Amino acid sequence: MLQIRYPSFATVLAVMAILPPAVWCSEITFDSLPAGNVPDGFGSSSHLTASYSTVNGSGSVDSNNMGVYYGYGALQMAAYPSQNGDYGEITLAPAPGYQVTLSSFVMAGYYTNVSGQTVQILGANGNPVLDYSPATLMGATKQDSTMFTSDLTSTGPLTIKIGPSWDDGIDYISYSTAPISPVTHTITADGIVTYYPFQNSNYTTGLFASGIGPPVMGSQWSWPLMDFDLSGLAGETVNSDGVLRLNLDSLSLGTTQMQTTLQVAPLVEAYDHTTGATPGWGDTTFGAAHFVFYQNADGSTPAGQYADFDIPEATLQSWMDSPGTNYGLVLQQEQTTVNAGTSVIDWGSPLIGVSVL
């Protein structure tokens, strides 16, 4: 808490000049309002809704507004709890897809210095995320006021709670809004089995009976099945298509080059490697593409080879909203494009990058 000193206009311009262009800076001030009540939605913008209420000690709303009056120290006009003994609440709720940063606000006592007051910032759940209590509000002279700084950022509403006295006045609420920055989570496959889609002299169609193993694809004869647990992202909103990356660990080729077409398909039913039951997938496939993999002349595998597949945003969102529909993915290899000789591809742990808001 500081005694307020207003910055010069040049300082304000300098600060605004260094902010990213997608950030909107705003200030709610009651200087232009007549004595009475704060109008509903006063201070709202296209990216934020401001609302005001007066609540009692149990949290019940006594009034859907706050009062406005003069006489609060250095503040020309100030908002205050409309009933003495109650608390005033000012809520800043960002629009969908935006976040709000509450930078600061200024308070003062009504013609006096007021001590032992509640000054809190509440999160979306109604619990304090920042508590300045017990606060002393300067206001005995026309030069007195107290500034509170916070720099809290939230994708949900932030509420300033003051009181419990109508001697508590507030003004100059400084905030900014900006589009929510997406966060990318990398999820590692937590279950991998090998499926043999075709029968020949060496393999019988079905799942590899030894169970969870490395994601090995031996030519066209074996396809890895991959599980990704997205339960940790429940409640999040997917921002874009995800990316499945398969990093190549090693090759065992009958030649120095292998060409093949790979695609990924979502499974539509659960599979059980202990029974060898054939898994099911629909007609949907993701990212069919032609890949060329190389092996050095000495048989070693060059580093940095990988295959990427786009996993649709809608599929990932469905898996997060309804985990029971997430049966995993199958990596399919075309049968006819493997060069002569025995070809085995060993993949590292498959990863999915999921961008959420």
C-alpha cells in the first residue's frame, strides 16, 4: 500500500507504447458520475463486463449496485458500499477467449483515515487470491489516498471486495485485457501394443500377445496401437489441431532407403491385447503421407527422422470432454511400398502436442 502519486501523461504514453498491440488498457474512474449509484455495466468494454453489487457479511446480495459520492480524500468521486456495514464488490469478467489483468486501484476514507478494513481480490470461485486486510485507507485531507497494486491475470472474473463501511471509497481501477495465450501440453503415449493386420507364414492376424511393448512396426506386417491419456486436460478448450509426432529410433533395412505411406486412424472400440481380438476403426484417417526413411551404409540410423500427423481439434476435444470415447490410435502402413529386404522400423515414444486455452 502506497500513498498515491499520479504519473505524468508522458509516463503513461511511454508505458502503453511498450505493450503488445493485442493488449487493451483501460481505467474505470467515477469522476464523471453524479452523486447516486454506479450505472449498471459502467466501465465495461468489448472485451470485459464490469458489474457492481453490495453484499452483507454472509455473502448475500443486498443491492445490485454501489453508491457514488465525493469527499473521499484525493478522489474526486468514488464508489462505496451502498449500505453501511456491507461490502462493495466490483467484478471484472473478461469476454470468452480473453483474459484480464488487474493492475491497480486507488482507495480513500470518507473525510478521515479508516483502519482495519477489508480489501481483497476474489477469484472466480469467490475465494481471495490477494488479501490486503486489515487495510488502512488514508482520507483525512484532500491530498490523501492509498494505492493498491496487484498485477493479477485471470481468464475468469476478478472481484475487488471492500468494506464493511460506506467510509470506504474506490476509484481509478486500472486493468488490461488480451486474447488468452494458448498453452501447449505434450502427452506421451502410455500404452502401446502391436497389431498384425495381415496373415502370412510368420504371423497370425491379431494383437501381439506379449502385451505392452515398444512401438515397433515391422514392414507392413505390424501396426502399433497407441493410447493417450488426456484426462489431465479435462475442462480445457482445444485451440487448434494437435500434432502426433513419431520420432524414429532405429531402422533395420535390407537397403539404405525405405519408402512407405503412413496414416493414423482413431480406434472406435476398446482393444484387449490379452485376447488378441481385432481392434476396430472407422473410415476416418489422419495425415496420410508418403515418407522416405534412410539408413547409413554402416547400418546405423541417422538422427532427426520423424513422422508428424495432424490430429483434428474436434477429435481431441471429444476425447477430453468424453474420455470414454478415447480408444487410441492405430498407425497404418501401406502394404506394397517397402523396398526389397527385411524392413523394421522402431519408433520412440509417440507424443501428441495439444494446444488449449
